[in-house]
Amino acid sequence: MIRDFLEKRAGTWHEHNIPEYDGKILYDIIVENNYTRILEIGTSSGHSGIWMAWALSKTNGRLITIEINEGRYQKAVSNFREAGVSDIIDAISGNAHNILDELEGPFDLIFCDADKDFYKQYFTDLYPRLVKGGCYTAHNVYDTSPKRQFKSNGITEFYQYVKSLDYMETTLDESAGGLSISYKKY
Ligand SMILES: C[S@@+](CC[C@H](N)C(=O)[O-])C[C@H]1O[C@@H](n2cnc3c(N)ncnc32)[C@H](O)[C@@H]1O
């Protein structure tokens, strides 16, 4: 059912949603590591959430996802229902900056895909709630258009910081939406 929904809707995601390629990367990371506790910042209309929920349907896990824009939140809720993943997802409407403190965690995977100037702050706030062996991912880090550069000063600051940490093993996938992938080693 989830696969059918994603196939039917392929090419129709136009609200800053991740490309399918990055959805598959997130899916694989979750399933291969048997992750069950996932946090997403920036739901939009739910494309990435549905890819992660599909993986969580295999690992028997749950996704918490936060969206500040009420219209996109409503679309996501409707898409989650149509995809058959509502039971796996706690969709929260609101500003992540006001909500994150209330979320205890821990998390196996965090996917950061919201306000880019706060990427480093999100990481430093959330890092303590990421388990050892967990994965911190951030989207749109790298502009994969012909420009081939980091997206903004805030993102450059985040990426250089996380790359410098010896307890995080960080790689950058430049194939689609510029996804940084950082595993917490200890
Ligand atoms: C790039 S889109 C997310 C795309 C989504 N992850 C997907 O692939 O389907 C970024 C979203 O983050 C939301 N956002 C921006 N700042 C936010 C904040 N402080 N708290 C929650 N959501 C925020 C925006 O409204 C926008 O919908």
C-alpha cells in the first residue's frame, strides 16, 4: 500500500519535498540499522515522512515529525492517512524551536529539513538525544545544481562543525538533494 502510494504520487511533490533518491537513502539507513525511533524537523506535505514511515513499518518503529506551516501540516496528515502510515507517525503542528525541549528521545535517527540558518543549533540541541550508533541527517546541505556549493552560511557552518567532530563520522551524498549523513561513533 505504501509503495503503491509513493509510485502513484511520484513526480507530484512540489513543496520543497525531498527527491525520491534521498527517500530511498533514508529508507535504507533505517532498515539496515534496524532503527525504530525517528525525529524529523520540517514535515512539509509529508514525502520524506512517508519514506521513513515505510522503513519503520519494517522495523516496527515510530516517527515524530514537526511542521510550522499549518497548510502543509494538514496536507501531510491527509497524505499520511492516504498512504496508510498514520498509525506510525506523530505529526506535530508548530515551531520546532518551541517543541524540541518537550521531546525526550532518545532517537536512532534525526532528519533535519527545516530552517537552514538553525542547522547547527538543531544539531547541538539534539545531539545529546541521539543514541550511540545513531544517525543525524540533514537535507539541502549541498547545492547539487551546476553551482555545486554549500547552500548558505548557516549550512556551511553546520557542515564544517559536524565534519570536525571526531565522534561523528560524516559523509555528504551529492547525488540528489545534498544529504549529509553523520553516524555517532561514541
Ligand atoms: C524543505 S521543507 C521539508 C520537506 C519534507 N521533509 C519532505 O521532504 O517532504 C522544509 C519545511 O520546514 C518547515 N519549517 C521551517 N522552519 C520550521 C520550524 N522552525 N519548525 C517547524 N517546521 C519548520 C517549512 O514550513 C517547510 O515546510
